[in-house]
Amino acid sequence: MTKSELMAELAAANPHLTARDVELIVATVFDEITGALARGERVELRGFGAFTVKRRSARTGRNPRTGETVPVEEKAVPFFKAGKELRERVNKGKAAR
């Protein structure tokens, strides 16, 4: 599902909201999650999952085209761990197919 598909479904489920309102709500939620992760905070959505930031230490990588070794700097990457309820709902959906 894309962001625009999400907004279309939310607008259809909530006809009292305008498309602009739905777009603002979705953008605000994503911006808040992004901002919290940028500050190094954990974002937990009960029943859905948790977003955290993991650090990847510096290492020596390899250019696949030339085979040359290149230094890869330390970096932070977002990480998502699905919650129990989400995992159960996804697995029930698989069994129903």
C-alpha cells in the first residue's frame, strides 16, 4: 500500500474529513515518527509495533563493480519490530487464503 492509497482509504472510511484533512493527518503522523527517530527516541504503537534506531559501526566494504575495498562510515538506520497483535493478524490472513 502506498501513502496515497492509505490516504484514499482513510478518506473513504471517514467521509466527514476532507482530502486535505486526511493528507495533513497522515503527514503529521509520519513527520512525528520521523522526528522522534531523528532524536534517537523509540516510537511504540501498541498492537502494531515499535520503531527504533540502530547504529551500524564503521567497516570496510567492497565495491562490487571493481572489487576495490572502500571505507563505510558509521551510520544510524531505522528498525521496525512488529508487535504481537500485528504478527498474529498477518498470520491469520495467510491461513485464510
